[in-house]
Amino acid sequence: MRIELVDGLKTVFYDGRKLWRNSNEWSNGESLYPIKERESWQQVIVLHGVKVIPQATFDDCVNITKIVLASTVIRIEESAFETCCRLVDIAWSENLEYIGEAAFSGCISLEAVFLPSTCSEVDADAFHNCSKLRLFVFPSGCAISNFRALRGTKLEELSPVMRNDNDEEEEYGNRFHNWLRGRHDGEEYLLHRVCASYNPRLQEILQILQEYGFSIFKQADELGITPSQYLNVNTTKEFDEVNIMRSCILKLMDC
């Protein structure tokens, strides 16, 4: 594993090794890197060939803002990125299958998640207390651990499903889960799913807008700019084309 500056960010080029020693249970182990060093990391790039991010690998690395996962990554284990409280951007592996318990719990700056079509399971508390998370795009076959995967997020707050004193957790969880899937299947999420599943060119994105006339973009007049104008203005900035569209959508949703 090497650490170096990339575009002014202290970047970890992660090779899949375990960063805890002396124990099979990370909570009782010793980190290979001191706390101050771990807290200085700002970006993680997972190298090609890594298949699994082990348990608690980057737990409490509070200054990480961006994670780039190699396409070989298929599993993110328990608490792998827990309490990365400045994390705002995740480039997911296109072959990711599993996100473990509390893997991103406490990532309080994370606003949007775009899971790849291969992801089949999101475990309990995976995004627990990601208090700004309000957009969650997932494949239709993905098994999400009821509301527990997303409890304490903006999504739970936005849900019209209220928890009553007499509710069993499972009963409330099923209602929230049904609401989440219904919201996800709505018209405004279709474009999110398209953008999350492949890398469309700018003209393809605009064609999607024109062909489907998404109602969400009717709000654009309130901002004084159309999605097309927004895209044209921002194409030279530091977003790739998909992230431009995501940024636009997030502003228009303004949940």
C-alpha cells in the first residue's frame, strides 16, 4: 500500500491488505497506522485486483472525502468505511455484490448513493446515521435490510411512514421498505438509474430528457436555468458528465 499526494489530496492506494493486527476481531486489534496518520488520509483509490475491503479497514478515517473502488471489488465488509464523516463521493465497483453491516454508518456528509446493477445485498445499518442521505439508487433485485440499512438518514425523515408506539420493528420496517421501493420505481428515479448503470454521453442524457419529459425538470424554471443550460455551462468543470447530471438532479430535488 502506498500513500502520496494526488491533486493536493493525501491519497491511499489500497492493495487489499488488512490494516489491523494482533486480532481477528478488529475492535480488539491494533491499527498498523497511528490515529493521526489515518485521520490525515483524504482519498482512497482501491487498486485493481482487490476483491474485498476487509472489516473496519478505513473506520474513523474522518477526513476521507472520496473513494474510488476498482471494478474487481465485489464485497465491502462490516464497518469498512464507518464514520468517514467527510465522505461525499463514492465511485462504485461495477461488479459490487455486497455491502456489509455498518459499512458506511456515520458518513454524515454523504447525500447520494448510486449502487451498481450487480449489488444484491445491503446489510443492516449499512448507511445508518448518514443524516444527509436523501437519494438512494439500487437495482430491483437488491435485498435491503428493511429500514435498518437506512435508519437515521434523510430518507427515513422524508418517508410518510410513521412509527407508532405499538409497532413491531419488522412491521414498521416492511412499511418503510415498501415506501422506499415505491419511491425508487417512480418517474423521477428512472433517470437516476440510467445514469447509475452506465456512462452515457452528454447527448444521450439530453435525448433521455427530451424523449421522456421528466416532470422533475419542470421545476427548473424556479432556478432560472434549464437542465440543458446547466449541462452546457458546467461541461468544462471538474465533473464528469454523469456527475453533472446527478448534481443537477440533486439541486432540483432539493428535498
